[in-house]
Amino acid sequence: MLKEVLTTNHIIYFLIEENIKMENAPIFYDEFIKSNDYLGKKVFFDFSKINFIDSSGIGILIRCADYLRERSSELIFVSVNKSMNTVFRLAGLNQFFYIIEKEELNQYLKKEELEKVASNR
């Protein structure tokens, strides 16, 4: 459900492969926690394959963001669809989550890293 696509000294990039909902939110969090050492890294969640997230999923994303903040890391959402972006905005979560479009990734990733991410989407 959470595919690690790229890991460097400063970046971890995940592709989320399933909608996050009550039935699988705890699994998502467990995969996230077990995945890597996040200290001081920028962590990307790519939502390009996701079209739905329920309140349990939002709660898990908040837990992930809190977990990263405690480790001086930053969580960045990539390619959030229009309806989910609207939900985040209406709930005031756009103040909590940093959301970018995939075209903005070149501000964070090198050319070869962008190519690796693109080939795994």
C-alpha cells in the first residue's frame, strides 16, 4: 500500500498505491513507521494513484506528520486530486499539510531522482 520509490540521505519518496480508509489506515501507518529512519529528511507522499481518503485516513496522515515533526522532518504531499484538496482546504488541513503538484518536484529532486520517481508512478 505504501511503496518506497526513492531514498537518499535527505529524501524519502513514497507512492501510495491504495485509497486510505478505515479498513487499511492502521496498516498504512505500520508500513510507514517500519519503513525508514526519517531523521531530518523530506518525506514525500505521492497521491497520484489515490482518489479517495476517509476520516480515518486523514487521521493517519496527521499521525504521520506528527511523527515526522518529532524527528525534525517535513512531510510533503504530491499530486493530491482536486476533491481531496477541497476536503483538506475545507477542514483547514491545507494549513497543516504542505501540498505540491508533481511539476514542482524539480525544486526538491535532482534530474536522476525525478526520472526514478517518474518510472515508478
